[in-house]
Amino acid sequence: MGLMKQWLGRLGAGAGVAGLALTLATPGAAHADLATPKGASAGETTSDGYRAVAVDLRYDYDPGLALSLPRPPALCWWEEWPGTPYGDATDPEDVKDYWFERGGRPTGHAYAGLLSVDGEDEFDRAIDAETRGDDVTWYSMRTNGAPTDLAGRAEVLTKANCTHQNPTLYNGDPVMVTLRWFPAGNPPEPKVDPEVLAEYAYRVMRLEEPTLEWNPKIRHRAGAAMVNLPTWVWVDDTEAVGVRTVEATAGDVTVTVVARTDGIHVTWPDGAKNCSSAMATQAWGPGVPESQACTVEFTRTSGAEGIPVRTRSEWRAEWTSNTGESGDLPGRALGAVTNIPVSSSQALVTEVN
């Protein structure tokens, strides 16, 4: 019974933090399959001890962030049955012998361990499969962050489709099937919590800082604007405002994160204002009314260092998933400072003359 108690302890323990690993396809592509860093492949373990799984990213993600940020942890995954002294995972008869002979037939509290298998006949089914020529291996399910109480654990793992419950209850509580055999080397892919995957997708989303272009821009005076005249300003990258989308898939879980900003907040020594996304992306052009633009006005000239114009974009995000779960994500803010040189009309006339 001592071995059985040891086994129960192993079955209930997590394996530390597990992670998703990625490799990158073409930078800037609308879609890339991301595999694993540090020599790990899907279902293996990285050099950090994390569980690796394939992740697919689409749309507005940042390739550099996808490679550099920590991967989202897996909620559950399957590892080969530990072997000696618990039975050779690749030998179904040896596993059965451990359960019912060497380990002592489980009774009392240890009976919950037996419920972690799909019934006693499951051992014979594994033996039959091996006899037919199928190469099978026993695996135990590992978890990260799942509740430890039986009821809470069952709810979370069932919802994530990690495994299923044994129809037989233990003292009125459900017990998850966490010991199963699969074709050798081919256990189910690790599962991730949709919200955790959504948080990761938001972190790798490509959000640009709202740096500015402006007009007028006097060519021979370091691109200076004019004092006491409206200066048009707009983001030099239209992706700094508007809507951004990242879709992330890990195994059979797909999440879509959509982030939006209403525009930019602009401050400079003489004032402050909010400019909508349409105004913030409206570059100066002949015939474009000033009412459609984001403008600032300077009351003094500057040296070559320019006058600082600060911009800030506020992003809000929400996520949906193919599991039916959805929610909001914390807001993110990006800021930038654009130094705009300012000259006077008198200086310009003097220079021309």
C-alpha cells in the first residue's frame, strides 16, 4: 500500500509551470505557425522544464514579441507513466501487475487512485491492443494551476477538455481519469486555459507608438513649423490608432483578441486636446478642411531641439474563444514624444532675402 500512496501523490501533483513554445515564420506575415524554442517540439519539454505545444498566430502580432516573451503555461498535459517501481509504461501487463500485485490492490482511501483509470477492464484493453500489434504506452495527466479539491478540479479540467470524469464517485466527489494509455509517442496535445491564451495574444499584439508628422514643415529650417499658426499633426504610422486583431490557436483552443483606441491625446506647452482616430490619421493635403485635422498651435519659437509634443493612445481589448468563453482584458497605454522645431515668419523672410 505504500507504493500506491506514493503513486497517488504523483498523480495529484503538478509538474511545475508548463509553457507554450514558438518558432517564427516570415516577419510581418499575416499568418505564421510557431513551433518551439530551445530544441523542444510539440509535446516535449524545453530546457526550462516547460511543456511545449504548437501555437498558431494570425493577423496583427509582433514577431519579435512572439519569440521573446514567456509562453503561456499549459493547464494540463500527458507524460509517460513514471516506470520503476510503478510498472513499465510500455508494457501493459507490467502496469497491470503493479496495480493489482506488487502495489497491492487499492482499497479504502487508495481506491480513489483506481478511479483515475477508466475501470479495471482498461488494463485488459491495453493488453489486448498490444497483443494485436498496436504499440501502446500508459500516460499520466499532469496539471498546472488546477484546483486541488476533487470537485473544483473536475470542473476546471472537464471544461478545458483535459480529460473526463469516472462515472463512479469517491465519497460523493467526482474523480478525473488521469491515467490512460495511448498510441506510443502520441498522447493528446497539452491544453491551455482560453483566458491565459488570450492574455498572451494581447501581449504579442503589435501596437505602435503614436509618434507624429506635421505640416507646415519648412524644409530649410530643419522642418520647422510656424509660430502662431495652426500646425497639422498626425501619426506617422496609421496602425498607431484604430483596431488591431490577433488570433491565437493552441491545440483545439482558438482565441481572438480585438483591441481598439478612440484616437490620441495630445499635449504641448500651450495646450492639450483629444483627436479621434480619423483626425489622428488625417495628413495635410490641399483642399482638406482644417476641421478634419488634429492641429496644435505654438506661441513661441524654439531652438534646434524643438518643442516637445506628447501623444498618448489608450487601448481597450476584449477576447472571444471557440469554447464560448469571453471577457475583457486590461487597458494598455502607449506614449511618445515628438520634438517639433518652431520658427517665426520673420526669420523665414530674412532667410529668403
